[in-house]
Amino acid sequence: MPLAQALGEGLVQYIEPDPPYFAQIARLVDLPGLRNAGLKVVVDSMYGAGIGYFPALLAGGNTRVTELNNVRNPTFPGMHNPEPIARNLAALTAGIAQNQAHVGLATDGDADRIGLMDENGVFINQLQVFALLLLYHLEVRGKRGPVVKTVTTTAMAHKLAKLYDIPVYETPVGFKYVGPTMMETGATMAGAESGGVGFAGHIPERDGIWMGLTIWEFMAKSGKSLDDLIDEVYAIVGPFKYERNDLHISEALKQQVLKACEEGAYKQIGDRVVRSVETIDGYKFHFDNEQWMMIRASGTEPVLRCYAESDTLANARKILADCQKAIGA
């Protein structure tokens, strides 16, 4: 049916979702305080759905928002896809330096995830973002209740939860598992390794606009830089560094590796002894000192994903190198 006909018959109607959304954000975040926090922020909207939201929400004060790639373009020029990960954020790095910004942020194509950079253009990974939001949620906002996270998300959540005496529920990868678990358990916060976080009182789903504003609110209310806040997290839980490799291997080798995992063939990865294995989604190998590595087949791409978290980036990378050697990839 032609659109004009559908409109004429009352089968289609246009709505403007911004006003109720802006009102909801105003209930969740101290927008007046943020507008007058004197922050200089650079936002890369990646030609997607997040265009215009941060400048509109923070207009009228002394906080300055510079927005990059703020024209809708479904070809996402200059990037393979609009994913807010380090390799796609050259424009954001340059924008931070050019504007002498306090923080940089990118939203993905549908603006439900963020990528974060400090004032030096250093990428803050998604697990660090989750820990930052969880600390703010617990310590500053005083929220208590269960936390939900995917099995690939940071061990820092377990350490923070233990300190604040709250339970943690783990799910397979994907918010299609996280959201329902969040509702079933009455969780106050939930997140995934891909960079999305949900929050009780809002929606049991990801919202990159809310995430960005909340991180900036943490900076504004504490008077601390992003680096200082991450140091604060590490002072509480200890150092955690994360890395992921996506291995493009043959289907035959992938199935061979998964079969070996299922049969318990990997008792040691490099010089690290496997203490236990989780099989919520893929195979998660736990080592001493809260270090872990995980192998899982992607549900969306023809790759074998390998994840690792350790006390230093060098150690996380060594775990992944040892993993690759062990599986013969």
C-alpha cells in the first residue's frame, strides 16, 4: 500500500519520541548539573541513530559538546561498521586532541552501546566502563540489588558485588538473555561485554545515551578525570586488563577445538593451570588469581572468539597467544 494511502486511512501515524525520552533522562541524570559542569566532551555519533542527542540534552550551560560524524549515512564511510571499538575511533582521538577535551565518547549505529576515551585519546574498554558504572551505581547512588552480566563480562563485577554484599547472575552472551534475567531477578543493573548496560527504573535494555551521561555525571560529581576514576576502581578491586581475539579459522578446526573443549582436553593454557571450567556459553577457563580465558563460537560471525582477563594487558595477551598455540590456530 502506498504510504500516502496508509496515512489517509489512519493505518500509519507519525510520533515524536524525543520529548518523553528527554523527560525520562531528566529523571535519571542530573542534567542541570551536567550542563554547568564545565566539561569539554567530543562525541562521535558514527553516522547513526545517536546523532544530536548529547548536544540537545546538554545545551544551555558551560559544558561544551563537539559532535563528529553527525550526518546520517548508512554506508558508514571510513569504517567497516559503526562499532565503537578502538580501531574505528581515529576521528574521535583527533577530535579530543583538537578540542582539548576531558573525555571522548562514541555511540554505535543504533546508539545502545558506547566506546569511551580519556583526555589523552586512550581507549577505555567496555569491561572498564561496566565497572565504572557499577561503582557509581553502588557507591554514589547507593543502589543495592542483584547485578546481571554476561559470562564474558569482567570479574571486577564479582569483586564489587562481594564488597557490597549483592548477588551476581551470569547469562550467555547477548542482551536477549540479559534483559529477561534482569527482570526475573529484580536486578538493578545489567551489562554485556559488547559495551551495553541496562539499569532498573529505565528499561531492561541497553541505552548508550544514558550510559554516556551517567559516566560524565560521575566525573562531574566527583571532580575527577576518567583516568582517576578508573584508578579508583582498581584501588578497590585490583588491576584487571582485558583483550579479545577473533580467530578466522576453518569450520573443521573450529569444530575440532569445540570438541576438545567439551572433552576437557585443555588442562593447562601455557603455564597457567585450569582450575575450573564454566559452560554457560562456550568454555570459560578459570586460572589462579581471578584470571580467566574463554573460547566460544560467535553466533553472528564465522569466527572463534577468544577472551582473556588478567592483571596486566601483557598477561592477557600472553594468555590469548598461548590459547592460539594450544588450539593450533
